[in-house]
Amino acid sequence: MDPSAPTASPGDAQPQDIRSHQDGAEQGSTGASVFRSGFVALIGRPNVGKSTLLNQLVGQKVAITSPVAQTTRNRLRAILTTPSAQLILLDTPGIHKPHHLLGERLVQSARGAIGEVDVVLLLVDASQPAGRGDGFIVDLLRHSRVPVHVALNKSDRVGADAEDLAATYRELLADAGDPPVAWPLHPCSALNGDGCQALVEALAADLPPGPLLYPADTVSDQPEQLLLAELIREQVLTLTREEVPHSVAVRIERIVEEEAKGKVRTAVLATVLVERSSQKGILIGKGGQMLKAIGQGARLQMQKVFEGPVYLELFVKVVPNWRSHPGRLAELGYRGD
């Protein structure tokens, strides 16, 4: 499966597998359901489980996850195709109060997605009562011209107080304005999949009628370099946690296929950028052990992407204040669009 398969334009001749996937769906004149397709933006505060839900819905890993808030930096597209609909899911950076230019561009990217989609899915952490951050996003979405759904995520973490917690979100919506917003609430668990099928059906029902926008077996349109860079950054976030949280970026320098010992392997050369020399020391670790662990973890994930052996070479480079430098951000793909 090629994760970066090109988009099929509506005017292109459709392959047989696409036509057959839509058979029985585009029969509005006979009373059968019409095939639907469109874009769904996943919006929410940092660390509410947007990337985990994205991976759960498409059935495989297309977005990195970590316990660290604000893990997502790019608006990633995942494609979920069912017999009756195709949903292009946009995983956006968490909406938060930015503290540097990178943060401003991430929030700008998330907010920009709201006006470019057919449906908005607001994710909240249902294991916690509604907070000010949720209220800010509800106010942001209140005048949205497209349908909005609310996913009460992390339902697997709640017990007897589930109804009381859900009530705080109903109250938040009721107090959002006059008239109050009436967005449907969907309890679900991105971790174990509970409620996800019903959520998909509800989102699909609000999409406009349309053809497949991607081949039916496509699950992501991420560029290969972005995907590999994210896999490395995921290992940095997982293994270093709070020591080197958001001062890290990854740049893929080269991807080549080479022959070694009679076998073909993919060689990846990447540079990990940090802002301070002390962070470089943490990433390398004593005797290079931390950098080795980061490389091993990322390499295992890359081998799943390439379906074969991978050689990964990592370098660490100090670039002071890169998160506040417009040129550096543009070079790394953080433009806020």
C-alpha cells in the first residue's frame, strides 16, 4: 500500500476497484443511500487524543502519538473509506495559547482547517469535566457554517461518574450562546475503539454526496519525508519526555535504496534539530545510548512503511531559537497554512 497515492480528481476515469466500491451506493433515484465524500477536521485542545483516534479510525498508524501535549505539528490527512462514504480526516495541532512563533503557526493551522472542511469533529477529554480551553474552542466553532459533532473521548477511563462528566459538556454547549448550540455528543474511546463505528456513521451522514477522492485502499497522503521525520520525532518525545519536549524538529536529508550483502535496503539520513547544547547532550546520551535507542525505535517503524530493511543514520544539530525564526520554520514546513 502506498501511503502517498495521488488524489483522484472528479473528472478522471475511475479504476475498476473504485467503481466497484461505489456500486450500490450512488443510487439515489432508487431510494438507496448516496455515496458521500468530504473532509472532516479533528479539532480540540492538546492531548485529548486526536491522533490516537485518527489511527483507530483508519485501522493503522498514520499519525504519531505520545503522552506529551502538542505532539501534532502538521495538518495530517488520513483517508477512511467505507462502502457508503469516504472521509478525509484532518488531524490538526491542538488549539492552545502560543508562546512562540511555531506555536502561533500551529494554532493558525488548526483554526484555518475549520473553514476548509465539510464537517468538524470537536474532541474533548470526557474523563475530565469541561474546562476553559474547551469553552474557547466551542466559542470559536459556534458560528461555523458546517455541521459540528462532539466526540466524548477517553470513555474507557470513566466509571460511575460518566454521566456527570458528560453533563458538564452539555452545559457548556447550552451556555455557548443564544440560541444554544445543539451539536450531537458521541461517547467513544480512541484507545479501544468503543463507539467509533457509530461516530463514523454519524460523520459520514453529514458529508455531501460525492465520488471517491482517493483510491479506496489509500489511508494517508502524507509525503514520505514528513512521515519518516515524524516517526523519529515520536521516539524523541517518548524517550525524553519533559527533558526535551518541543524544542525538537527533524529534517530528512536523504532517502536512497542501496544494496548491502546482496539485499536491497532503504537508507535514511536525518538531522535532529534542538535549540540548546544541553538538549543535544540529552538526545545523544551517555556513550550515545539515547540516540541509539531513538534510532532503533524509529527504524522499526520505518521498516513497516518500506516493508523491508532500513538503515537509519541520525545527527543532532543545535540551531538556537529555531522555533521563533520564520526562515527556519518555513524550511521545516511550518507555515501555518
